[in-house]
Amino acid sequence: MRFLVIAGSVEPLDLSAVGDAPVRSNRYRDRLTEEGKLVLHSHIAGHRAHMWIFDVSGVDELDQVLAEDPMSGFFSGSPTIYALTSPERMAERARAFGHAHDA
């Protein structure tokens, strides 16, 4: 299942507490990308926030992946999470929408 996760930073961010967490987090995310679990990670322009698209087995694995990120303690405790449809389901919807207009 794919999930879009949007999380802001804990404010104010105590940079002395962050230490090497950003470096470890980047290595962690590189590993997730290699494993196919992280599809996209990006900063959100104009905000102190990040977004990720994860491809994991379900909500339990999503929770685990998020909790194991070394930067997890510095992200908002209430991220926004959306379940995303698969490309196959998107194609089904497009075909069904096209047929509805044929009638």
C-alpha cells in the first residue's frame, strides 16, 4: 500500500538536541529507497515540513518505518497521512469514468 505522509517540524527546534540525527536519517531513507519502501521524500516549499510517499505492506509497517526514522522525534506528533490508490486502481477508475460518459 502507498501512503502520503506530511509532517511539520517540532517548533521551536532545539538544534543542540538534533546532533547527527539528520545524517543518520538520510542514510536510513537511502536504505528505504533501495528496499522500495520509500518512493519519494521532499521538503515542502515555503514550510518547515516534509512529505514522503511510502510503499509498505500496511499501516503497521508504515508506523514502524516512521518510528525508526532517526528524525522522528523532531517531526510533528500529528502527521497527516493519506492512503493512496494503486496505478492499477487509477486505470480502472479512468476506464469506468470513460464508460460513464459513453452512455
